[in-house]
Amino acid sequence: MKVSFIGLGVMGMGMALNLSKGKQGGKFDYLVCDINPRSLDPFKEKGLQTTTNTEDTSDSDYIFLCLQNSDIVKKVLLGENGLLSKMKPGQTIVDCSTISYLAVREIYENCDEAGIEYLDCPISGQHAKSMEGTLSIMCGGKEEVFNDVKSMLEMMGTQILYMGEAGAGQLTKMINNCAMNICIASFSELMPVGVKLGLEPEKLGDILMTATGASNASKTLIPKLLKGEFEHGFSLDKAYKDMESMIEVLSKYEIPLPTFNGTMQTYQLALQEGHRDKYKQAMVCFYEDMLGVKVREKELQLNEDQ
């Protein structure tokens, strides 16, 4: 049995390294692929097969993908000389990329017509979890195909859930990420209002991390916000695709979501203000500028004032 992994970026690197344990255990032959030769170095050091050409993976029984967006996935699979044109019935594609729900449905239909199995298995968790093999993985597609690849997914994650038919994995992740965005937008908008009207940022932050308005987003990101830390491996600009994907679905199925649409505007204001290379809590920066305040811990404020 041959397994390949395409896409060794921020998340794919750790996932591919953890999947390589199957090769080391003698469970399958293994090939990793990335267009950046430097990304292949950790695998070469382990004596694993590497390539910069996606076509070299076309004879694999299982091909894992972790690519940046829908356009790249569609190019690799459906484009001129794409993998689908070279694969044979019975092979399986396990797509761990975060792409749009509608793109998944299109890819699935093309694969199904060619007799190729396709699972959408987007991931949740930061870079550290990808390296540790403790990701959450949400899967959509045929349940028997999910059961077939579950043991390999368990090399990369600790929470592996089958969500339903093709697209269910992406839809689940999209809803989760949009819910997180709504939480971030809420404290990014409201904390500057509190500071403008005289509340101390740190005390306000403590309440929003512990009282009834608390969320995982507030507990994780408010401490960073108070320190003025907005750097992250995944920028606002890149993360915006979740919002775009949800808008596509809402438009197609004519579903009105006022709270989501309000969050979309907050997100866009931060992007237009020039914060696209920062992480999501940078939504606060627009409202800080508008109200002429800084939501920062006292010591940091004193240093900035000196």
C-alpha cells in the first residue's frame, strides 16, 4: 500500500511527519510532496521519499492533501494534468485543506464520476497541535471510506469525527470558525467602548474571560490583546476565507443570518484598516482608532505614554 501527502505548510508539516510513523511501522510506503524543496528537508533527514511534483503521487492508494485554498485544491485535482486525470477507480483522496463547502461538493462529484473516493477532512487546532498529533478532524463523505482511513487520521488527531455526507466536514469547520469569529468580534467591539467610558482594560478583560460572557476565544485571545500581541501563524487575511465560504452558502440557500453579517462587517473593517497580516483579535484595532483609546494592560500603556 502506498500513501502520499501533498502540502507541507504550517499545518501540513506536522501532520505529514506524524503520518510518517505508519511508514516507520512498516504499514505502508510513503511519499511526501511540496513545491518548496526546503519543506522536504525534515523528511529527507528521516530517509523518506520526497518530490516537488504532485504527479508523482498519482499512483498512491491514499493521497492526503493539506493545501491553502479552494483554487489550489481544484488545480491539483481537477486542473489540466490534475491528479484526477491520472488516477484509477478505487484510489482515495483525503482532503484536509480548508476550502469552501461548494468547492467540496464540486470536487466530490467529479471524483465520484471517476470512481475515486473523496473525503473532506478539515482540521482544527494550531501549529503545535499539528506537530503533537492532537488535532480535531471533521470528516465528510462515505462512511465506509471514513472507516477505512480512520486509523491513519488517528496518527494526526485525537478527536476524529464522522459528520455526514460529502461537505459535512467543511461545513462543520466553517460553522465552528464563524462562531469563533462572532465571539472575537463581540469583545473587539465592546472592550474599546468600556475603556472609552472609563473602565480599566485588565479588569474588563478578567470579567470577559470568567463571567457569563466568557468563551474559549476570549480566554485565549484577550490576554494577547491586552499585551498588544497580534502576530500569529495564520493571518486575518487568510482566515477570511471561512467568512467568504459561509457567505457563498447563505447566498445559495437564501438564509439570512444578521449576527453573522454584522461580524462580516467588523472583519472587513479590520482588513480595510490595514490589519490583514495580524490575527483575528486585531479586529479591536479599528474600534480603538475610531474611539481614540487603547485596550492594553496598565504597564504597557505607561510605557507607550513615556
